[in-house]
Amino acid sequence: MLPSQALLPAVVFALTALQALASDTFIAAVYEHAVILPDPTEEPVSPDDALALMNKNMDVLEEAIKEAAQKGAHIIVTPEDGIYGWRFTRESIYPYLEDIPDPVVNWIPCTDPSRFGRAPVQERLSCMARNNSIYVVANIGDKKPCDSRDPGCPRDGRYQYNTDVVFDPQGKLVARYHKYNLFIVESQFNYPKVPEAVTFETPFGKFGIFTCFDILFYEPAVVLVSKMQVDTVLFPTAWMNVLPFLTAVEFHSAWAMGMRVNVLAANTHNTTLEMTGSGIYAPAGARTYFYNMKTEYGHLLIAELDAHPRLSPASPPAVSWNSYASSIERFSQNDNEFTGIIFEDHFTFTELTKPGGNLTLCQKDLCCHLSYKMAEKRDDEVYVLGAFDDLHVVEGQYYLQICTLLKCPSTNLSTCGQPVETAQTQFEMFSLSGTFGTS
């Protein structure tokens, strides 16, 4: 018998086994963690002190992971900065970093912890996954030495990366992602020379991963969905809610609906910095979410999701947004325009003065079109259509085009754009579109 013939039954058996393991649905978990923060210092602490702080946070995460596994979860996502917090300089974060290898090395830190040097954090995360038979997603720091001949090499001779890691139910490292779009306060980290599109396969779909600020950019977020065709996005984040248009639950849920993928968003919990808002989102809407500005406790969320949401009968049909936007009739512009500020950005606004109608509002090259119908026009609430088309420069520099329908804090139009958390007006329908510069 030829060797290839001998292998054939084994190959068929393996494929059959994989098909049997494949599932149409899976149980997902995210944990919003009230991170235990280090004392702010510009001087590095000892490696032992750094590990002691990280172990305190991992003690909390481990209990959440155990509970999720006991409730049947196949995967759990924990937040960005969830193990060591923030308040770091480039020098002071160094004791918290580990060398994280490329997953192609086929490594289980739980059973071989010293293979790539000292790695107690990776070892413990690997064991959490292995001991509970669950995929564990966590955010830690990676360090990589670099050569002075490399023109991008920092003066201290190393690259430092904000890094997501994924361990499978056997504890094997299966994914490593270096955050590409760094928030301005992340001066302790470098970004990779090219954006990484990180995916991995599971019995319940194809997964992609990126971190927090990445979601606002084409790479890697849109690339993972449109080109890599992932089913589910893993999203560790430290999201500071900015009302009215960068609120965690609403924004992440809308992103999942627009991209037609599942999103597992795990936020840190810190009410002082307005960090809260985690959820498990499907294309048809949120399966579960958590937003709480009144307590300082963490929270575990668990929900069932379709493994392949684009194929699910519950998933909304695909929409060609380019075709939709080009088909929208441009309504006559309203003469009652005024300006207001949201997060230091100067918006153009126009008031919704009637219980229903059509409005067009433009700023520079962006025109926003709104059709709407209120169940009842209230005298004590004011809504406006807003447009912004300009460079945003508060925490970095990037170009924004925004169409927004929002409620003003009072009937005084000068307050429009300030944060609002409650509303009484019911809209029977509204359709909001814009002539954006990209698809």
C-alpha cells in the first residue's frame, strides 16, 4: 500500500471530526473590568512589584473566566489595559512588558513557561484558558529589541507594543495583535511599521482582533471585515464615552450592524474617566450590553451568537450603502442654521422644528440628509441635525466626517452639542445619510 493511501482514511476521519465539532452557534462572554491601577511614577518599579500588581488584576479576571466557563462560554474577551492599567511613561511601563512570540511557534506557556524567557503573565493566561477549556482574549504589553541600524529603532533600543493575545482551550497562543492606531496618550508604545490583519479559525467561525481606537480607521478594522471576511471581531477597549456620538454601546452596536459581523467589546470600568459600556453585538442588534456610571464594580456578560452571522436567517440583508446614498433625494436646505461645539469640533446644526419632514444640511463637502417622523413633537425637547467635515485635533489629528441627529440639553439652542443621557421623544422613523468621501 502506498503511504498516501494509508493516510487517506486518517485524513477523512480528521475532516469528519472537524465537521462534527463545527457549530452554528457559540456562547460568548465579555468582562468589563474595574482595573486596579498602579501608583503613578516616572521611575520603573521592580519586575516583582510589576508582577504583583498584574496578579491582582489577573485574580479578578480569573474569577470572571471561571464563571464564564461554568456557564458554557466558549470564548471570553477582557479589556484593553485590563492587566496593568495606565498612567505610564515609556520607561515606567517597561517592567510590565514580556516578549510575546509569533503564534506560529506553536507554544503553550502553561506547560512550557520558560521557552521564550520570563513570561509569568502569558503563563498564567495560558493556564486560565487551559484549566477552564475556553478561549481567553487579553491585552498585555510586548517588547522587541531593535538594531540601531534600523532608522525607526527608538533610542532605548527596543519597540514596545500595546498587544492583544488569544489563547485557545488547550492554552496555546493562537493570535497576537499589535495595536496600530495609538491614542495620543499612549506615548509609552510604538506602532508596527505596517498594520496587522490578525485572524484565526475556530470550530465556531473565523475571528479577527483589533484594539479600541483602531475601530475608527480603515486599517485594520474595515480590512478584517471586507477583505478577510471574519465572522466575529474581538475588541478589547478602554473607551471613554463622548456624548453624543462616541458612546461605547451605541457606536459599537452600530458598527456591528453596519459591518454585518459579531462584535465582542470588553471595556474597562472607570467612572472618573467615563469608561464603561461593554457588549456582545450581532448584526441584528445587541444581544446584551452593560453601561453603568454609578458603581465601581466589574461585570460579566454572556450571550449566544450565530457562528456565521452573514449566513444567519436572523441577520439583516446586505445593503449597498453607496447605492443607497446616491439614491437619496437632496432636500432643500434649511435657512435656520447655527453652530455648536461637540468635543472641541465646530458643527453646523439645524433644528427639527416640525413633527416630521425632510432636511439637508451641509458643511464643506459633506451634506447630511434626514427624513423623520416623531410620534409627537414635544415643546420641552429640541432635536437638531448636525454636520461636521474637518480635521479633529484634540487628542491627535485625524479627519472626520459626521452626520448626527441629537437632542439638546435644553430648549436653549446654545446648549446643543453638550452631553445628554435621557430623552422622551419617540421617533416612529428616521433615515440619516451623508455624502461621505469614502465607502
